[in-house]
Amino acid sequence: MGQNDIVSTPQTKVRPKIEKPRLYKVILFNDDYTPREFVQMILQAVFRTGDSVGYHIMMTAHRKGSCVVAVYTRDVAETKVKEAMDYAKDAGFPLMFKAEPEE
């Protein structure tokens, strides 16, 4: 080959590895003071559950002590937990929700 010959090398494309955001589960904890109807109302208003799904979640938490309400990205989960707990606090109930990483 001469000095002016161009040697072409194949170009490799680098694709950045995109990770899916980590998901967080929102957990409802049972207490002996918050009325069932209020819990159902919170589930419907904040988490957009229907009547039967809200009732099932509320009863599962009542029987087992806690229940996963839904799974979201971290920001959404924390926002929904804060919104639900603010409603409960304003109404004078000790209703408790928590967001924790899904395993």
C-alpha cells in the first residue's frame, strides 16, 4: 500500500445501556382507629382504585396487618404516600402508608 491509500476500519456503534427505573411499592398498614370507609375513600381518591379493588386492599391490610396498594417509580410512590397521609392527618386519623423498594 502506498502512503496515500486510506485504510478503512469498520466502525462499531456504542449503544448506551439504559436501565429501567427502580420500582417502589406503596404499602398500607392497618390500624384500629381509621374507619374502613375512610380508607376506601383514600384508596379511590389517591390511588384511583375502583370500589371492589379498594375494598379488597383495605380488607387484606385489615386481616394481615399490611397490604401492597400499588407499584410506581420512586417519585410517584413518594408523592402518593404523602398525599394519602396528608388526607388522613387532616381528618385526624393515624392511617399509615410507606413506599419501599420492590425486591
